[in-house]
Amino acid sequence: MALKTKITELFGIEHPIVGGTMMHLALADYTAAVSEAGGLGVLASANYKDMGEFRAALQAVKAKTKKPFAVNLNFFPALNQIDNNLYLDVMIDEGVPIVESSGHKAPEEVVGRIKAAGMKWMHKCVGVRYAKKAAGLGADVVTVVGYENGGATGTLDITTLCLVPRVVDSLGVPVIGGGGVADGRGLAALLALGAEGVIMGTRLLLAEETPLHPEIKQALCEADELSTKLVLRKLQNTHRVLDNETSRKVVEMEERDAPFEEILPLIAGMVTKEKFAAATDGGLLACGQGIGLCKEIQPMAEIIADIVAEAERTMARLRGIFPN
Ligand SMILES: Cc1cc2nc3c(=O)[nH]c(=O)nc-3n(C[C@H](O)[C@H](O)[C@H](O)COP(=O)(O)O)c2cc1C
């Protein structure tokens, strides 16, 4: 049985599950694996500083799956910011069907181009007012993630359980919810809250296709819901990350107001990328509280199938509570 929602219809996908974009990890293999499993994979454009490499990544996804996929445009502050119009040029040329934007602001400057190219646009944010702004700009779908999510949490600190129904009630467009969704019970719960689909990042860290070193994945299997920390709040860039040696050092530096130049080597993109590929503590690794529900390294297709099957069992159990 398949779960049919406005999102599966709009995007032409089998399951209402978006595989969250992930810096350094949402490359071609990851993206194609999510889409091939029936969800929607989201390639992170910011992984590519060279447009030739970016184009090659899009072509690699298309070679691995004929199913729909999306590309994320990053509107977070970055040290070496690349003009998102350059990515859009390549995306339009390669016929990317769906664009996701995320960041500290709505991408007003590129909405016109996305719409003119006939792409579907979803915007990811962390609060009702940001969601309304994106819908007002013409977003086809708005994604909201609660405070328990892995990665950027913003400053509003609203939990998924409170945020998703508020946004559903406030918008006229389909809503995808996330933050702490790591199994089929979470998927069923968010559908019950009115979301048309879910986004997951943390659970997919344990997919075989995600390019994290196996020893880091093993450490994640042993982590629980207490194993995350918030970092970079004083830099206005709060992220939920795995509690490890690197994040503990960053917290210690922030607590004593260390200068940015001292923190930078621990958070710089290149350092993080190298640590993801090596048997280290993983560096600053975004990770949500849902990690407590993630116990096994599995192929992506198995993860998605397990989640859908568990959501269906959960809904059947709930139907049993109301037998008439
Ligand atoms: C390792 C990692 C890296 C991430 N990188 C990004 C990113 O670059 N841009 C972005 O918009 N979201 C990023 N996210 C957030 C995910 O796309 C997704 O919204 C989030 O993981 C969902 O919450 P969950 O972790 O509780 O499942 C990242 C998440 C993780 C776990």
C-alpha cells in the first residue's frame, strides 16, 4: 500500500518522504538513493564550488535514477558565498524539476527565475512568519522543521509538535514537516498533524549510501536522544550537532567568548568535510534528537521501506482505537 498525499501527487513520488539536503553528504549517490527508494532526494548545490562539477553531479543523479529529485539552494550566510543564479543557470539547463531553498531569509531574488523556468519551489524554514512569507512569495510547498532537528535550528526554538499544526493552519499550500522524524511513527504523527509529507536528515545519516565514515555511523548507532548539542548561537547561526569532542570544544570556546578566528578552524567547511570521511569523532556533525531512534546502518531503500511499513502499521493501530 502506498501513502498518497498532496506531496506525492505534486512531486510525482511514491512516498511522502523528503531526504533532507546535507552539506558535504547530499551528493549524487545520496540524492539518487532517496529518489530511487521512492522519496525525494535533495542534492546540496553548496557542495560544489565549480559549476562544471555541479553539472556533473546533476548528470550523475540522472544517470542513477529516472525518478524526480530536487536541488537545494543555500541562503545561509557563508564565508565564500556563490551567487545562487550560477547554480540556477545549470539547473535550468539540466531540467531539474524541483528547487528547495533554505537559509536565514526567503530567496526573493531568484523566485521569478524559478517560476519562469516552470520548476516547483519549496522553501524550508523554522517559524510561522517565515512560512507565511515564503507562501506569499509563491512557494508551492513550505517545509518547516522544529527545534529537535539536526542542522540549523534558527532562534525561535519551536518544537515540531507545536510548529507543524500552526503552520498547517496558517497557510494555504501543502506543508512538509520535520525535526525528530526518524521512523514510521513520526511519519504517521506528522500526517496526523496535517503535514502532507516529512523531511528527514538524521535517520538518513545511517544509510549505506551516505558518505560518512562507517565508524562515525557506528558511533551514531550508539548515540541517544541526549547526544546532541546546540552550537554557534552567539554567532547567530545556531546548529544542533552531535555531542562529541569537537562540539564540546566549540561550546567551551563560545562560553568564554573566544574570538571567531579561534573557533573558525573547528567549524570550517573543508575541515568538516575531511572529518566526515575519516575515522574521527566526525567533527561538527549536524545531528537531531531523533538519533535516539536510529540503531542500524541500512541501505537507503530498506530505511524508506521500513518507515513506510511502520507508518502503515501505526495508522492501522490507531484505526483500532476507534473501531466504529
Ligand atoms: C549532517 C546534516 C547536514 C545538514 N545540512 C543542511 C544544509 O546544508 N542545508 C539545509 O538546509 N539543511 C541541512 N540539514 C537539515 C536537513 O536537511 C533536514 O532539514 C533535517 O535534518 C531534518 O531534521 P532531522 O535531522 O531531525 O531529521 C542537515 C542535516 C544534517 C543531519
